[in-house]
Amino acid sequence: MTQRDFAEQRSPSWQRLQTLLERIERRGLRTLDGHEIVEFGKLYRWVTSDLAYVRGRHFDSEVASYLNRLTARAHARVYAGSAHSGNERFWAFFSQVFPQEVRRSWAYVALCAALTIFSAGTAFNVVSARPSSAYALFPANLVPVRIEKSLHDSSFAFKPQESAMISAQIITNNIRVAIVAFAGGMTLGMLTIYIVLFNGTMLGVIGALFSNAGFGYDFWATVAPHGVLELTAIQVSGAAGLLLAAGVLNPGAMRRRDALRDNGRRAGVLILGVAAMLLLAGIIEGFFSPLRFAPPFRVAAGALSAVALIGYFGFAGLRARASRAA
């Protein structure tokens, strides 16, 4: 094979490797998706073989120099790609990977949200009309016997120095619920759906009881600052569980084992993000919610968190995905 024929045949691979290298050098290795990372490794092996071929046949030194530079640049990225700092990986996960996966899994999140809204609305209407129905919808030991104080005065009547302990307890409990909803995917989603419905029912029952006692506005104002974040996290953890179930029940064209492995990776991304959301919600509930702010201020804080979540899940990582598509 002549030098010209060789260069014409191999040039597209060299140019593709150079394009990927330019993206990595500008924005880091993690801007590539899984297929592109595999492609990058394959192209690197090819170009090293091409360099050896060119040197062995004493081709034009200009071609050899070009391939040598290309190989050196790729080598630095292949063997230093794992050297990104923990801060960079942390930022990439929460600025791109997590919100992108939530958008990709929107149908599962929407289903969990619909189940929560349905169960909460049904429970609220039933208990509002007949308070004794709370015992039929909810475990008796969890139903308040007599409500004489607002939720803010009864649930947050602890000393400021106890905030850290209370916050830790809240975070631990919430993460436990999220993990159960996630692991419920292995029951073909039945346990996941139960957890989602149970949480919605709990919200509706307790909300109705406080409303019937004349503390409805304070109840929703108290729940709002941390509740928007916490409830959203439960929907996302439910989506993670349903993803696992879908790998078994609806593998599509993939083998069931491969679909479960792929969906398991996606669900893992969701549950890691959920853990961070619940950590933040627990901090808010332990340190901010007990403060004696007026109900309108607490409602405004909840509305602000809702807007922030919509912006985050709606737009975070869009630019990175568009760049990869280009």
C-alpha cells in the first residue's frame, strides 16, 4: 500500500480522534457519552498501530510527526482521564448526569407523581368529609388522636441546639424510605408503588386532620420549605424502582439480563441524586423549618424551591448534551 493510499484510507479515523480530543481538552473526558468513550479507546489503539506502520515503512516524516503528536495527546487523555478531581466529578454528576437522567426517566417520575397526587387527594377528601376514615386509610398508631396545636408548634417544638440531631434523624428516615422504594423494583415494582401510594396517603390524611382542626394553612406552610424537595425526591426514587422493574417486565429488543443491567445503572444515578436531595431537605427541615417565620414566608420558601427544582431538572445539562449531539 502506498503512502497516499494509506493516508486516504486512515485519515477519517485520525480526524475523528482529533475531534474527540479537542472536545476532551476543552471540557474534560466526562463530556463524552459511553459510546464515544469506547470509540475513543478504539481510535487510540488504531492510531498507535498506524504510527508503528508508518515508522516501519519509513513514510513521510510529516505524516509520522502528525501521528506521533496525535498519539501523544490521546495517550495523555487515556492514562490521565481518571485524574479528574473529586470536585470535577461531583460537579459533572449534579450539573449534567443526574438532571439528564431524570429527564430521560420522565415517564416513570410522572407516573409516581400521578400516584402520589391521586392518593393524597383521595385521602384528603375522604378524611375531610369523615375524620374517622383516617383509621381505615392509615395505621392507627400514626394518626394524631387530638390536634390542639399547629404542626409548626407541635412538630418543631425542640431547642435550637437539638437541630443537628433532629436533622440527622430526618435524613436517615427519608433516605431509608427512598432506598425501600428503589429496592422495591425487584418486586416487579409492587413495593415501589405501595411506598409511593403510602406516602401520598400519609400526606393527605395528616393534611386533612390538621385542616379539620383549623390549622390547615399552617400545615401546608410548615411542609412547604422542605416538602417540595422531599416529595420530589420520593417520586424520583420511585422512578428508580420502576426502572428496575421495567428491565424485567419490558426489556424491549434487549435480553432481559442486559436490560436489567442497563436500567440498574440508570436507577443508580437517580438514587444517588435522591440521597443528595434528601440530605438537603433534612437540613432545611432541621434548621430552617423550626424558625418562627410567618406562614406566608414559609409558603414563599416552598414556592422558591419548586421554581429552583423546575429550572434544575428542566435545563441543567442541556448544553452539554447538545454539544455531544453536535
